[in-house]
Amino acid sequence: MYLITVFGNLLIILAVSADSHLLTPMYFFLCNLSFVDICLTSTIIPKMLLNIQTQSKAITYAGFISQMYFFLFFAGLDDFLLTVMAYDRYVVICHPLHYTVIVNPQLCGLLVLLSWISVVTLFYCTSLGVYLSSAVTSSSPSSATASVMYTVVTPMLNPFIYSLRNKDIKGALKRLIVKETKGQ
């Protein structure tokens, strides 16, 4: 599932970057979401796979702190990017004639930058305290299942939900494959 997540999200980034027809705010946000999903899963899954392989649950305090920091950072960023994408779709639906004026390249860059900054300020301090205080309680199988669902399944499904059902992305991928096969 980890490889599917990474491959699916990389495929979206490659397709959007290679096709000039997809240089729109929606696809700009999708590229950022794909990058963040790769980072999100890469903060947890490699250590989890190592733990399964070695039958060990040991982690250093510094390792725990850094893993939680990056996990919370990318999870929060994921949420903010989804909010920005929702705003983009709202403007398209409710104000279609003003879309290009409202959602311009400067605003897109600013919204992504604000997403990154907001995550640092909101989630870093507060979430760290919550996780450190919950370290005293023991974990249950249901919380482990919920953790896997959030850290693996959701980022794996994002490429399929947001992009691979989309005819523009499918067309860009087909053009990219044709271009690659003709180049060889």
C-alpha cells in the first residue's frame, strides 16, 4: 500500500508537471496535496515496516518527537490544502465568471504558503502536548487500526479520488505515455 501511495501521487505530480493544459489552480493544489501525501506516509510507514520486520516497537525519544512533529505537520498541511481546494471549487461553482480574477497565481501561491505556515503555528505546539500526555495510556488494537487507516489508506486513496477519475489527468497520462514510447 505504501508503494501504491507513493507511485500514485508521483504519477499525479508528473502528469500535471508535464502537461501545460493542467497548469490551473486546481491542479497546482493537487500537486501540493500529492507531495504532502507522499511526505505524510513517508514519516510513519518506513518505521512501521521496520518494526514489523524486527518485531520491535522500540523508538528513541528523539525519534518519537521528530516523527510526531513531521506527521502532525504533514497531516495538518493535508487538511489545510483540502480546505484551500474546497475554496477553489466554491469559487468555480458560485462565482464562475470571476474565477480567474479571484483565484489568480499569486493567490494560489499565497494560499499554499499560508497552509504551510498555519500548520506550523497551530499544530506543532498544541498537538505535541496532546501526544506526550497520551503516551501514558496503553494502545488498543482499534487505535492501531485507526492509525493505519489514517496514515496509509487515506493518502493512498487521494490520487484516485481527486485525480485519476478526472478525464484531464487521464488524458495527460496517456499523452505522457505516448510521448515516452515514441521517444524510445
